[in-house]
Amino acid sequence: MENLYIYMLAALAFLAVADLVVGVSNDAVNFLNSAIGSKAVSFKTIMIVASIGVAVGAMTSSGMMEVARKGIFNPGEFMFNEIMVIFMAVMLTDILLLDFFNTLGLPTSTTVSIVFELLGASVAVALIKIYSNESESIADLANYINNDKAIEIILGILLSVGVAFTIGAIIQYISRLLLSFKFEEKPLWYSAIFSGFAITSILYFIIVKGLKNAAFMPPSIKDFLSGYPVTFIGLSFLMFTILSYLAIKLFNAKIYTLIIIVGTFALAVAFAGNDLVNFIGVPIAAYNSYEVWSTTGIEATEYAMIALSEPVKTEPYLLLIAGLIMVLTLWFSSKAKAVVKTSVDLSRQDEVKERFEPNFLSRNIVILTIGINESINSILPEAYKSWSNRQFVEPNVIVKAQDAPAFDLVRAAVNLMVASVLISIATSMKLPLSTTYVTFMVAMGTSLADRAWGTESAVYRVAGVLNVIGGWFFTAFSAFVAAAIMACILFYGKGYALVGLLVLAILLLLRSYMSHRKNSKVMREEDQLEKAESSSTQGVIHESAANIANVVKRGNSIYTSAINGLAVQDLKLLKKNRKQIEKLSNEIDELRDNIFYFIRNLEEPSLSASNFYINILGYLQDMTQSLDYISKASHKHINNNHKKLKFSQIKELKDLDIRMEALFTETQTAFESRSFKGIGAVLNEKAVIFNLVKEKIQKQVERTRTEESSPKNTTLYFSLLLETKDLLTATMNLLEEYYNSHDDTVAPAQPLAEPQEEEE
């Protein structure tokens, strides 16, 4: 039997490493979103600062695993074998749950997940014990479980969401009124006072939240901080305000960038120093339990785990290993980047492709908010409204979309400062606020206050926030239920259940990893349509050439797949084809959505470029609409099990497909090589290929009058030929637009320079 527990410890060690990986992927959003969103410094610099913070936090972690050992259940009520079942169930559930959220790109709370997993597993085992003991009843469950802790966590969720969002919005609104979007033009003492507030808040946060339990912290400093917090904050504010003023005055220091770097470091330290328990607390508690039990000689089913009530320090080498794994994950996890992207996009100042669809609740929240806003505005003085509106006017800086920050340095600094203050206050008051919830909701509150959620994006952003919040509550519920089920299976299945669940967890993780890797690879390798950024017709011609080649290549593949799928009645191929044309159509829709920004960035003498660009997008959309109809009609015909096309019809369609493929390949080559004169050769074939389609239509008319007996076949065949004709018309119109507009004697204008380079 002892070997079973050794195997369980080995499995827990493996799961601890895996949990560190998926946990960091989830929680990276806590300390990376502000720095990445503001682009205050390079991504590499952000990662170095965050890595140092994570390493410092891990090494200075107290290692006190109180939540895992006795925070949720009363260990003295459980035997050693039952404790091991609880811990095993918790780790299996935790890693699968966090990986699920990471795959979706949604941030969730590792604290809430581990607490509710412990609660679910311990409740399940406690109920098994109660029902197997006739002298106990359901009322005795209170002896096994620490109910107060669970209630605190639930209240902490609600408190995090409401308080963080509200305080973030208020502080950001005040900061923007005082500093405006032209904060660099304000007097130096504005920035100095703001810096004093921000760095003091962040420093206090580092000490109180990140290093409060570090072994090297002298007791005298801890006593001073706990006894005279106001004095410490006041002196720190005065000192950092003076230092900031001198740094700006004498060294022209970029003070807002410095605040963001320090804040990122602070949150990374706090994350590793405090949330480390969420990943390795349970395995270490299990190892400590085994150490105590193995020396007693008592049966596992007879030894009560009272020893878990005693505090135990974690070995420094374990913290070092954990910190190293966390740093490596931070650098190499693509899922971490996906989670950060969700948070950044929801708080972005400019327009972005919205990931979340609006729903009934988000629409009504926006309507209610607009009504409240109008009511407040009706009673505010006109002078104040006029002044405040000027403070929110954004500078008209033209940069490439991929180079533009999601929000400015002031908002990033406020995000870090407010999150630091709230978490510090909660820590000093022993309130279980979640770091994830606080940082995310502060970011959402500041984006609302900064007028980032305008009428164009509000319903989408609110829907996104509601989705994330809903995911948080789903975390608690699913963690409780899943851990309870896991515990029951392990309790009754013992070694067989352990092997089965472990294999299942590994397979699910591998499947998730391979799926995510495949999706990421497709996103990297597949040609994505690029937005035009040039300011002249010749520039747009050259920039759009890659898009045309891309659409023609993918359109060629879609058309051929539709014909082949019809010929062999391959429903799977036709279904995949529909997804491909849907993706292509969405990309072209994105380009059309960008027309507003493209025209705004044009120089006055180059407005003719807009006409060319709009026409090209119109032809591309016409092409995809024809391909979409061909793909859907083919899929519908086979999916409804209609009569197969005749051999003569299939042969004629393949003849047409071969001619279309040659046309598309020649067009693709011309655009890839920028040989726009070669377009003339393609246009010379226009009459020939149109006549070919006309002949096919005429043959089908004759067949219909003499031998055709299937109305569905006739309808499909005519539809394919007519849409092919429309596809050819759109393609030829596009080629003629290029052929007539291209001028070899005119060099394409370069994209507009990026003024923001000076700020880097």
C-alpha cells in the first residue's frame, strides 16, 4: 500500500510542474497587460523585468502553505489516505481547469480555483465518511469543513469586481482631467506629484504584499510598517515626489515609463511570492503528510493528519525550481500571450476586431449607462463640460495599426498604481481579494473612464467583461463539482483510478497543446490580408498586390475543392471548404471596416488612392460572395442527399475548373511578382473564358429540354455556372482596375512616418 502513496507523490510532483506552467500562463495577465498595452518599453524589456520580479517573488515567498494544509478543511478529521485522495483530486482538477481557460484566452483566478477544488474534494470525502458512519449525520459536515473561509472567498469575488472597477474608473477620470492626453506638455510638478503617488503606492505594495513574509525582512521594519503605516506612506510620498522632480528636471527622465516598469516588477513579485502556493502548495502539503505518516508505522486508514495543522516552511531549493519554471513559462508560453491579448483588447483606446458578440445583458447595460450619463450631463455646468471634453481630446498621431499602443502611459500607470493600492489595503485588512480580479477590473474601469468604450465598441466590450466575470463564477462552481467527482473516483478506485485519471489528464493536456499549437501555426503561416497604409495610388497598388495574390490563391483552392467535393460527394471536404471561404470573407470584411482609418490617413493630394482602394475591396468582396455561394450550394446539395450530378456535368465542371485554375494561377503569379503589365495577357483571355461558360450554360439548357430529369441538379448546375460567371466578372473588373491605374513611371509613396519613434 505504501508504494501507492509513493506513486501518488510522483504524480503530484509532475502535476505541480504542469500546474506551474498553466498557472503562469493564466496569471501573466496580472502584471503584463499594462506594460504590453502601453508599449512603454520593448517587449523584451518587459519580459526581463517581469522575469526578475517572478524570480525574486518566488525566492522570497514564505512558503507557508496554510490554504492547502488547513485553510479549507480541518485536517485532524481526515486520515492520511483520505488526505492524499483530496490532494490528488485537487491537482488533477486544477491543471485541467486552468488549461481550459488558457486555451479560451480568458483570465481566471488560481486562488479561487484552488480553494474551491479543496472545498469540493474535502466535502466529497467528508460525505463518504459521514454516510459510512451511522453515528454521524449531514450536520456533522461542519466539523470537517472550514465554512468561514469559503464564504470569505465568495465575498472576495464580489468585492474585487465592484470595488476595483469603481475605484479604477474614478482615479483614471481624475488623472485624465488633471493630465489630459497631452500629459507631457504639463508643468513638471504635475508629473512629479503623480509619480510620487504612484511609486509610493507601488513600493508599499511590494513590501506589504510581496515581501511581508520574506525571511530577510528585519522584524523592526515589519513592526514599523504595521505600527506607523501613515508615516511610512507620507515620508515615501514626499521623498519620491522630490526625487521624481529632480530626475525630470536634471536628467529629462521618462517618469511615466519608469512607473510602469516598477509597477510591472511589483505585481510580478507579488504574483510569484503569494500565488506560488496555488501551484505547489498542495503537492508540498502531500509530501509533508507522507513524511509524517511514514515514520509512525500506523495504517494509512488509521492515522489522523493532525500534523497538518502545524506551519511548515518550504525548502528554498523547491522555491528556486518553481521560480525557474515560472520564468521559462513566461518567455515561451503562447497561451500566456493569448490571455494577455484578451485583457488588452478589451481596454484598447482605439478600434479593434471585437472578439465577443453583444448579448441582451450588454445591450441593456449600455442603454442604461447612456441614460445615466445623459442625466448627469444635464445638470453639469456647461463650462465644466466644455473644459473636461478638452481634456479628453486625443492627439492626432498617425502610426501603423500594429505599432499603436492600446492605451497611453498615464492609463497604464494608473492601472498599476490602483491595483497595487487595492491589493495592499486588502492584504492589511486580511481580505481575500484575487490579484487577477483586481488587475482585470481596474483595467476595465480605467478604460471606461478614459472613454475607450465609445458607441462603436461599448456593447462588445461590456459583453467581453461579462463573459470573463461569468467565467470567474463558473471557475468556482466547476472547480467544486469536478474536484468532488475526482475525489469520489479516487477514493473507490484507488490505484486503478489514479492511473486512469492521470493518463486521461495527460491525454487532455496533449490534445489541448496540439490543438493550440496547430491553431497558432495556421495563424502564423496562412497569408493574412494586410491593411493598406500608403498615401498614394501607386503605393496602394503595390501594397494591395499581396492581398490580391492571396485571395486569388485561396479562391482557386476553394473553387476547386467545391467542384471536387461535388464530383466525389465528399461532404467532409465541402464542410471544410465552407469554413475556408467564411474565414476569407471575414478578412475582407475587416479590410472594409478599415476604410475609415485608411481615408483619414491619406494626404490631401492623394485622395484618388481612396477611390482605387474602395473599388478593389468591392471587387474582392464580389469574388468572395460568388465563392461563398458556390461553396454553400455544393455543400447543401450533398448534405441533403440529392441526386448526384451526371458524368457529363461533372466533366464540364472539371473542364471549367481547369481553365479557371490556369487563369487564377497566372493572375497570382502576376501579382506576386508585381508584373502588372502581365495582367494584360490575362485580360486578353477574357472573351475566351466567358464564351466557355456561355457554352456550358447552353449545353445544360439543351439537356434540360431533352434528357434532364432532376430539378435539383438543374438548379445547382445553373447556379454554379452563373456564379462562376459573376466570379469571372469581378476578377476581370479587378484586373482592369489595376491595369488602368498602374503607372511604371511613378514611384509608390512611402507610408507616413511614425512620430512616436521620438518617444521610444
